[in-house]
Amino acid sequence: MITSTTLESAATADFPALSLRPWREDDVPALVEAYADPFLRRWTAEPLDDAAGGLRWVARQRRDREAGLWFAFAVLEAGPGGGPGRLVGGAVLKRPVPDGASAEVGYWTAAAARGRGVAPRALEALTVWAFEAFAGSGLERLDLLHQEDNGASCRVAEKSGYPFRAVLPAAPPEFPLSGHLHVRRAGGG
């Protein structure tokens, strides 16, 4: 079982390196602060309004990781001199059928980090890891879903090698509007 994986995305000429690691209780204050952003709340299915809710959310992420169903990562930007990083986003691999050929990826970026390439870099690290970690259990395809009116997610998907495949009908409550399906296959096809 994969329970304590840390992923890395190298620094760019303009931005520090990123680390993706499982969520921890000490992430809750920054998580709740990030979720206070109205733009982020528009796209999330579950609001996180306080520390108690954040702790429950982190505990659920741990249980789902241990069950092999849901691999959620805090995305941290490296601090000066390699010091502790600050929370800049989240990324997740959803694998409800552990030996299935497909899984779903998702991500979000904190307001202060938008426009810094966080989502594409985190998504690429997650994608590479997913195909490597689950190659032996049949993973061949990653799906990326977003509401049709979320242009930022569409740009991240395209930039990250997830070409548009189809418009999906609305599926409330998770997708109250129609959505886009982007797909990336193992080997890049």
C-alpha cells in the first residue's frame, strides 16, 4: 500500500520547486485559509470553514489513502534556502477501482499562488507518479474533469498533456453544469 509518498517538481527559472506530500494535521490552518477564497469555493464540492472541518477532511484523506482509493497531496512551494514550504495547492488521484484501467486526477491552487505554474507542475508530478506507481495494477488512463465554464482548468489540462475528449452532461451536485473530459494515457498517447 502506498501511504507516505512525496513527489517533487523541480524549480523553474521563475519559481521555486514544489513538493507534493500527504496531508497532515498541521496543514489545517493553511488549508482553511485557502478554502476561504470565493473563487476556489466555487469549484469545490465540500467547503472547509474551520479547523474542526479541516481536521475531519485530513483524517478522511488518510483513510482513503490507506484504503488505496484516493491519494490526496498537499502542494508546497519550497521556502527560501530550502526551508519549510508554504501551502500553494492540492492535487489528488482518485482510484475507486484499485485494479481498474482508469483513474481521475484533480488539483487546485491557492489564490496567492495563481499564475505561478503551480497546477501544471503539480499535475505533471502526480501524473508521472500515478503511471509509474500503478503500472503493475493496470492503470492505463487518467481522466481530468472540470466544469465547462472553468477556463483556467481547461488551460491547465491542455498545458499538461491532457487533450480535450468530450463534453459531459451536468451531474449535480458534483457537476451542476456540463463539463469537459480531458484524458491522458500511459505513454502519452
